[in-house]
Amino acid sequence: MWWFGRNGASGFSASSTAEEVTHGIDGTGLTAIVTGASSGIGTETARVLALRGVHVVMAVRNMAAGREVKEAIAKEIPTAKIDAMELDLSSMASVRNFASEFSSSGLPLNLLINNAGIMATPFMLSKDNIELQFATNHIGHFLLTNLLLETMKKTARESNKEGRIVNVSSRRHRFSYREGIHFEMINDQSGYNRLSAYGQSKLANVLHANELSRHLKDDGANITANSLHPGAIATNLFRHVPLVGGFIDIFGKYVVKNVQQGAATTCYVALHPEVKGTTGEYFADSNIAKGSSQANDPELAKKLWDFSLSLIK
């Protein structure tokens, strides 16, 4: 039982569920990509979007798990339009292949939910020789977004419907390295701290959404970009932090959200009409919230943008 039930300006709170915040909303005619949809809040996000009539493309690393989720959703919601496609965000080649296959499908794209993530892993490098958490949580999504942006712009123009890009960040964005982003030491194993590195990748999610929002405004595109903190949720994200995982196993139902509550803010920002036109904001508990001072630093956001471009090229 989530025990913070006070409603914010939106009328929703930390205890609201994804179904509650999208009640009465018809997403028919919309197409969404949800990364990391084979487990946790990604699965619930995909399920609830499908429930509201959205055509959901689950972008998943584990296709066997993705197919199981797809079948479970289709069984519960016979009218669901849902597909699964392979995507490994730690590999730029995989991201490029996914984007190419999606573009070849001819599908429109209204909603891009950058949800997938890993947390507090031991120091490792990705296939592209980038620290794994930064590579998976930020660079993979940065590249994916860039590659799909023209499709989203085209969809927004032809459908006359606002496109929405949603970056699932975390409150941990406040607890990055002191400098915010270790630009010159992104692969420095000697100074690596697994939780600070996670915070760094989550700070990057917020900065990415903010800078992307500015670019989209300059382009006059009918697309918004926002970030959010889903809340502390009892999922397998904590598998690399045994102490926290053990605490959640014992006390979780009293102090953390369940997945239905954890997916609420994502679904709210993706679908709710009250969010129309809102861009470059940070949300928590289905309400606009305040990010850290680093998250709101436009110079840091631009520096990260340019740094990310250099890595993907």
C-alpha cells in the first residue's frame, strides 16, 4: 500500500495507477514505441497504452520474454494492437537496425517512450566501448530518438496530432558525480561508482529531454519532450544492489510503489490531454515537479547534446 495519497494539481498522486490516470482516454489511431517493455513498468506501460487503443511496439532485448508479454496482453485485451521488435540499447548497431526496421514497416509514430534501463551495474563497457549504464540508459535512447525523429515529425504533420517523447529518468538524477557528467572520464574505471554512474545516466535523461525540447521548438515541430521520475518501484532493476533489493522484498509494499503505480506517470505524460503543449518539464507522481539545478542547466544540456552526437558518429 503506497501511503502518500495527497493529490497534486493534476488531480493525481503517488498512489494513482496507470489505468486511473488514463481513464476515459481514447488512444485509438496512435502508435507508440515502448523500450524495455518485457518487464516491470515497461510491461505495464505497454499494457495500459494497448488498453486505451494505442498500437504498441514493444522494443525489447529479450525477444522470448517480449513474445510472452505480447501474448499475455493479447489474451487479456483481445482488441490490443501489439508487436515486439528486438532492441539492445547497449549496442548502436542494434539501435540502428531497430530504427531501420521500424521505418521500413511504414508505421507512423506518435509516442516514443524511452523507458528501458539498467541500474548500478559493476563497471563494464558496452559493445561500443562506452561505460554500460551511460551507453544503455542515455546513448542508446539518444541515438534511437535521433533516428526516429523524422518519422515522428512526419506523423505529427500528417495526423495533426501532437507527438510526445517521454524519457523515464529517476530521482537519482540528483545523485550523479559532483560535476554532473564525467565528460572526460566517461570510461574511467578507477573513479567509477555504480550508483553515481546510474545517477549520471538518469541526469542525462533529463538533460536530453530538455535540450531536445529546445530543438523541437526551434524546428516548429508539433512534438513535446519531457522526463519523469516513476517513483521507487519493486522491480528487478535493483538486482545489482542486493541490500536495497532485500529491503524491498521485506518492506516493499509499505514504502515503494507497485508497477501499476510506477507506470502511472509515464502513461499520464504520454496520453493525458492536460499535458498537451507541455514540453521540457520534469514530472513525478503524475504532476510537474522540480528537477535538480544540474538538470535545469541549459549549458550542461547543450554540452551533453554535443558530446552525445560525437559518440554516436
